[in-house]
Amino acid sequence: MTWSLDGIDMYGTFTAPDGDGPHPAVVMVAGSGPTDRDWTSPLLPGGNGSAALLAEAFAEAGIASLRYDKRASGPHVRENLPALVGRISMQSHLDELAAATRALAAQEGVDAARIVGLGNSEGCLHVLHHANSDLRPAFAGVVLAAPPGRSIGAVLLTQLRTQLGMVPGGEELFPLVEQAAARYSAGEPMAPDARLPEPVRMVLAGFETPANLPFARELWSEDATMALREVRVPVLVVIGRRDVQVDAELDGGPLQAAARGMTNVTFAFPEHANHVLKEDVRPPEERTAAPGAGYNEPGTRLDPEALDTILTWLRGVS
């Protein structure tokens, strides 16, 4: 499918179940960086993306879906970036999701009153913003897969501490990361220290690339607890216990505290699900050493517990 937003073409894949419908539907929002509609990335090996697998599973269960490339990801990113420099923001991501949702609702056989927003990682924030807006069609429910329960800055610091812990002498360098983060939080340049390993410096510097501003500064201080308290439609929060990017305790705990007393919010912590809902049965030392392994490689599969939880919840909502 193709549709236009602010003069830029957007691209997505619509997957429909058998039959005429009207079918309930899910619009899926990818995570951060160059992650595409299938939830694959040029930064990680393999093309077996979780969103494509979810779309197939949804169709088999009688649920339509749309997954889309954000304008700054996917095969058209090079042609889009010149028009997006300095314009990427939380609002622009919400505009993209709203446009995709309208495109999904307009498809023959889709019940526009039964559309659920499903976000992964950073995508959870955009789904929550849509759920709390006056945009139409409104979401009938929300699925948050690996939502950050702390600020993105805090989540990043945890990830970089783990990454440095695998480098000889790396733990002693972590204060340099904290100093760079403190400068950025104060509105100053990140200016990562040259003594830090190049991959760490690149992650930090990525928050200051001109094409990504002002979005990166907005993202730095936001977490899903802010918006979760305001959601009135049914919500399913899924954080896998094999997730090495968002933590079931460090992030799940604040989210559970934010949702205390909210009967519309359900939590699930599947034992073997990783950050992109794939099954990960590797021992702990292998998961820490290679956190992105198992995301998109051929032969990897959706975690059965996570998938069953989501499908069961969707049937109850739709």
C-alpha cells in the first residue's frame, strides 16, 4: 500500500485474512532507528522480521493488519531524508501513525471501529500518544510490546553499561558515558569522550544528528508511564524476560505502578520472549554478549507464549 503525508509517500504492507469481513485489524509501529515495517534493520543481520510473522499469525486468526515504514526508515529513506531534516519529532511520528491508521481503516473488509495499535519499543510511545488523542479512527485497544518504563536516557545508560561491561576496563569508562548523558540532559552537546569505544560514541552521537532533531531531545526524557496513566481503552503490556533492552523488572515495575488501579491494563511477562517477541532459549552469557542475535535470523520464530497471549487478548477486545 502507498499513501501520502505532507507530500512524502509512505509505504506499508496490508495483510488480510480469508473472507469478506469486516475484520478487526492491527496497525503495527516499529521501534527506533532504521527499523523497517517488518521490524528488520540494516544494523542487524537477517530479514526474518517479527512484524511480518505477526501479520501472518493475525491473518490466520481472522485479524487484518498494516505494518508500515516510517518515512525515515525502509528502502525510501535516502530520498525522504532531505525533506525531513529538522522536522522529525514526536508529532511527526504521530502524524505518520494517524495516516497509516486512516489508510488501514479505508481498506475493504476492515472494521474501522475495531482497530488496535501495536507498538514495539519506541513505537509504544507513538501508539500511546494516538490512543490519548482525538484522532479518528480511534484505537479500540493498545498492545505495548517492550515499552520503556523509564526515560529513554535511563534505558540507554543501562544498555551501555552492559555493553561496556563486556570490554576489558569498560566499567571504569562508564562515568564518561554518564557525564555525556548529563550534558545532553542539560541541553548541552553530548560531546562523548574519545576514550570511549567507537560503538558507544556512535550511539551517543546518534542523538545529535541534524536529521533526528528535535525528536531525539524529546525522546530522551520520555517513557511510557507518562501516557499509560491516561489511556482509557484496553491495554496489553508485554515484556519478555529474555529482553536485554527493556527490562521486565526495571521497566515493568514502573509501568505496573503507573497502572495501579487501572482495570483496563493487563501485563504479561513471557519467560522466553526477547525484545522483538522472538523466542530466545540461549544461556544468559550468550544473550548478554550478543543482544541483537536471534532478532531477525532465518529460522527464528515468535515466542509461542507471547504470541498466544497477544492473540487471546485481541480476541477479547475485538
